[in-house]
Amino acid sequence: MALLKGLIVVQRKDPIKAREKRTIEALVPRRDFYFRFEILSLILCVCVAIFLSACGYHVGGTASQLPPGLKVIAVPVLKNDTPRYRIEQGMTEAVVHEFIARTKYRIVSSEDSADAVLRGEITSFEAIPAVFDTTSTSTSSSTTAPAVNTTTARATTMLVSVHIKVSLEERETKKVLYKNDDYLFREPYEISTDPSKFFDEQGPALERMSRDFAGRLVSDVLENF
């Protein structure tokens, strides 16, 4: 009877020890799995960072190649070589606003008190039809003559194109800090086919183009592309 009790006791204790052993054995691989996962994640992040830096990705305004002593930039009114009236004023205002909003440089209009001067020239302006509305109309000269079908084409969308040259140079040394002679910007706008609802959309289109140009120019100057 004592022998049977001993066997029963052993049989009751063995399952508990087995479960505890399995629990310990299950925890070890799990911790090892999380440790390996963290190592792999760290390696992946480092590889991604190296890849992005090698591809030339930059954050606007943080990779400035401008001289450290540069504090004041003069932005005189862009030169307008086109027949479009006052286009230079809107583009100059957009550039000044973009510099003030995104940089810590002081922007002035006079070159005498500046460390560097940003000069620009609008070399061409073009507005051409891009989309046409073709409609057929019937006309008759008399009641007996048959109607004549005629087709007319009317422009419904115009495309504005502007070429600009820009250079940034130190005022005293005349050293060129940035230069681009081939800025090209295009902006479409629609023309109403109803004369009673006609509104000149070219002005708003030029405003959008001016903002695009200013944003691109400031990014290029800061990152020194």
C-alpha cells in the first residue's frame, strides 16, 4: 500500500513539473524571437537611412550651402522682357514672401545694405490655346435655300508659359552662389464659352505660377542644386 501511495504521489507531481519545464522552454524561444526581431528592425532602419542619403534626398532649408555670414538678401524687382504688363511685380512679391516664410534671412529691396543680391529676368511669356470646343451650326441665307452646316472651333483652355533666369551672388565679391538660366513654368486656365459669364482667368493662373516659381526657387537656393 505504501508503495502504491508513493507511485501515486510521483504520478501527481510529474505533470506539474513537465508543464513548468514546457513553460520555461516556451519562454526562451519567444524572448529570442523578439530579440532577433529588434536587431533586424534596427539593421533595416540603418539601411534605409543610408539609401535615402545616397539618393540625394534633402529636407528643404536644412542643407543650405550659402555662406554662414550671409544674413541679408536683396531681392530687386525682376526684369521684364515680355509684353505682359506687371508680370514681374507678382513674381517678385511671391519670391519675397517665400523667403520670409521659409528662411531667417532679412529680405530687402536695396542692394546697398545686402550681403547677397538675387536678380531675375523674365525672358519670355506665351499664352496659346490648348483645348478647343468644336461645334456645328446651321445657317441659311433664304427660306428656299438649304441650310449650310459650318463647324467652328473655339479655344476653351489656354496654356501660359514663362521662362525666367535667376542668379544669386555676393554683393562685394560678385561670387555666384546660385544660377539657373532655364526656369520654365506652365499653367493652364479655362475660358468660358458663355459671354455673359466671361471672366479673365489669366490673372489667377499667373498668381498660381508665381507661387510655384517662388517655392521652387527658394528650395533650389537653399539646397544649392
